Amino acid sequence: MKRAMISQLALLAAATATSSWAQTVPAAPSTQTVVAATVKRAKVPFGTGERMEYDVRFGSLRVGSAHMEVVALDNLRGRAAWHTAFWVQGGNFLYRVNDVYESWMDAETLSSLRFVQNLEEGGKEVERRFEIYPERGIFIQTNKKPTKEEKTVSQPLDDGSFLYFIRTIPLTVGQTYSFDRYFRPDRNPVRVTVLRREKVKVPAGTFDAIVVQPMIKTKGIFSENGHAEIWLSDDDRRIMLQMKSKLSFGSLNLYLKSYFQSPNP
């Protein structure tokens, strides 16, 4: 059960999606920092250095910590790209998890360009790397040999970048938004239902929030058969305040404990 619980959380790449704070994010060799003032960018409520830290609880039991961060504005294949990362670390002396999910999304179109998973779960290590080419309509899983081109959608998003994309759209209570943008076409559409507004108290403070329910055609927290809700701040920042999920073996929740705004919005 413990392994399933932590693995379900790791699927947040919805988020989504955080390790020890001393761990550094590995940078791709082809990546160089871009001077932000020189590139075209879509208007977004985040910037380099924004960081959110969370307590992770299974019911009332604290089982780990999570961390979302905008690492940099990089140059990837000649495009300005937001480099975001999501870590999760937790477990007990029997089973430990230290997972990192990284996304690079085009700063102008917010389309995914690269998605990387580095997973350490129960003593096993797994790496998955996807290079995504929106202009060619393909993606390649580069850690699998031989590599092959697979079809993707016109404006693809991966698990991690979707959490940032949803912060850029208007959210009207009662509306359901449907997107055919998941980079694996057979898992579309992704649906986001805006449920309600309410005030929420988390370790970081008390906030006005807007509550959404995402659904993806995949197993895990955001599956169509599951029930997960995300509380976003009801302001221009749309920061994730908490996430609650009801799973077959209990409730798995994230609570914001600290927020660091980008020094370069």
C-alpha cells in the first residue's frame, strides 16, 4: 500500500507534480540561459525562481514533502523555454521515494518541448526522457533504444507543464474546459471542471481559492474514475494551495507550507 500511495503521488506531474531542497536540478547539455528581455513570451503569472513547498500527507499522517519550481528561462533547440521542476520525497524506512519531474515549455506558445522523469522508488531507479517537436507533430522517447518517432498533437503539454498552463486560462465556476493537448494523443481530452470558490487554510496562511477538478485518461490521481481536487489562489497568481485526492486505499493530500515569488516576474 505504501508503494502504491507514493507512486500515485508521483503521478502529479497533476501535477504535477520535489525532493530534498539541497538537490540540484540536472540541466540538459544543450540548454543555455536566455536573457529574458530579448525573447517573446506569452503572458504568464510565474517567473524564474518561483517556488512552492508542500507537506504531503496520507490521511493525517505526514509521509513526505513536495516542491514545485520555475528553474530558469532556457534556450532549448533555439527556443526560449520555461524550465520547471517538481520533486517528491517521502516514505518510511521500508520504502523510500525520491522522484523528479522536469518540463520545458516554449515561452511563447506554452507547448511542451521536453519532459524528463527521474524516479527512485523502493531502491529502483528509472529515467524517461521525451523530446517533443510541436512543429513536426512528433515526440521521441530518447531513453528507449532503438528510438522511434511517435505522433503528438499540435500544441502538446506534458504532466508538469499542464499545471502551469492551467494557471494562464480564465476559470469560471460551473465551466468544464476540454483540451486535446496531452502529448500522448490517446490520453486526450484532458478535462478541467471549475467546481466552486471558497476560503482555505493551509500552513502558509488563509487564502481565497478557486477549486478545480482535472481528469485525464490515465491511471492514478487524476483518472476519470478517481476524484481529485486542486485549490488555486483566487487571484492573478493562481498558485496551487492544496490538493486532495480520494483513492481506493485512502486520502492523499498536499498542503502549501511556503511560497516564494519570482524575483523576476
